[in-house]
Amino acid sequence: MHILMTGGTGLIGKAASTALHQNGHDVTVLTRRQRAATDEARFVTALEDCVEPVDTVINLAGAGLADRRWSAAYKRDIISSRVDLTRQLVEWFGSVDQPPSRLVSASAIGYYGSDDEQIFTETSHVGSGFSAELCDAWESEARRATTTGAKVVILRLGVVLAKEGGALGKMTQSFGFGIESWLGSGAQWLSWIHLTDAVRVICHAVTEASPADIYNAVAPRPVRHRALAHEVGRHSSVWLKLGVPAFAAKLMAGEMAQELLLSGQHVIPERLIKDGFEFQYPDLAIALGDLMSRHP
């Protein structure tokens, strides 16, 4: 297939481009600046530059939610990079003679809001808070592509764990100083997924003959943050265990800390399991055994 991808230069996008190329697909990446073509992909800076018919669009673009404090200006950037770009994509679907037959569009498990006890599946309702409202609007724009005849598949991504980049390095910085740490009580849920499995879920959504409308792209065994800290500690030389008080996290990162760091959600990939999808890294211990190995 010819696949057009947004967000193709980010952590997940680069890994997905490589995998799709290895599976025999042609990948074109929409990016903000000129880039030379690589073995895995070619690059365009405008949708109009994609002159060959596109079979599937993978929409991964978005400013990092946890990259900085949520000022009013940065919130606008977050919304624009997701909702507005998706709107432009869908408008492009309607403008071409041969529109893509499938749109695989990212969202996030922030859609569900946060809860210490509830278990969320793909049928759970939208929650409250900035993240939930953002994901709801993002998904609504993507679903408009159905009016062009396209199949729309929403991927609600959990926290993606990778060897380089992404959340794991930020969450484990203190371990480099011998300190096993967690934020707040450490009892908040972390619904995570190994980068390899995140890419495999994307490929599943692209190639499955009859995919679900929504997939929770998370491993089947979420953990609490304190358990993550303990498991990382098994791979580190730790001499002190220390929780970071919630008030300190809020002081440093404000609303972002409250929504993304001090609270969480217990999310299950019910529809992937129903499809018979087999996770390569279903368990955090197995995932960290790979990600924190000293050998490549």
C-alpha cells in the first residue's frame, strides 16, 4: 500500500515507518520542513505535494503533552497540532479524486479521564479534564472522514515505553543517582505499552480486514506507578527510595502534573484481545528486561 503518515518523525512514527517499509509498503511522511528521502520514507511539506493516490493515512502528529507546563498558549498548540491538523486531513480526503480508504488516527487513554478504581475498555465513556476534552475533539474530527467512505480506526495510546526517547527516560531520571522514586502516593495506575507492540498495533489497524472502530493501544497488564518504580529498581543500583510529594509535582508542572503524572487510569485492550492480537511484551517485567538491558 501507499501510506501517508503524519507525526512520522517522532518516536512512534519513525519506528512505524521502518516496520511498514519492511512489510513492503511505500511510506510518505507529511512534515513541517524539507527532508531528504530515506530508505524507509519520502517526505512532503504539504498535502498537495502527495500526488500519488494514498491507500491509508496514519495520523500520529501532536505536540508532546508532557513536554512542558500547560500554559494557555501551549494548550492552544496542543489542540492545533491534533484537532486542527486532523480537520485539514479530513478536508483533504474530500478534495482528492481517489480518497484513502482508511484513516488510522491516534488518540490517547486520557480520553477516559482518571479514576483509581474503574476499569476502562473501548466502550467506556469520555471522562473530564483537558486531556479528555482534547481526545474527544480529536477523535470527532477523525470520524468525519467516514463521510468520504473511509474506514476510521482510532488508537487510544497508553504511555509508550522505549529505550530512547519517550516517557521511560523522564520517569526514571532519579535512578541514575541511585534514587528509586515515584510521584505522589504511587498508587495511580499506569497503562503502558512497549514501543514494539505500539508499532505492531498500528500495523494491525492498517492491515486487518475488518478492524474495530477503536483500539486501546495498551499492554494487557497495567501497573501502579509504585510497581513501575520497584521494577525499574531491580535493574538499577538503588540506595534510597523516595516518593516525590504531590504538592511538589504540582508546583513544578501545574495542571499537567495533576492530569498526567499524579493520576491515571486502568485501561484494558479488550478489542485487541478479541482480535487475537498477541503482545510481544504483555508484562512490565518482560518489557523492562528488554528496554533496560545494557546490550543493544
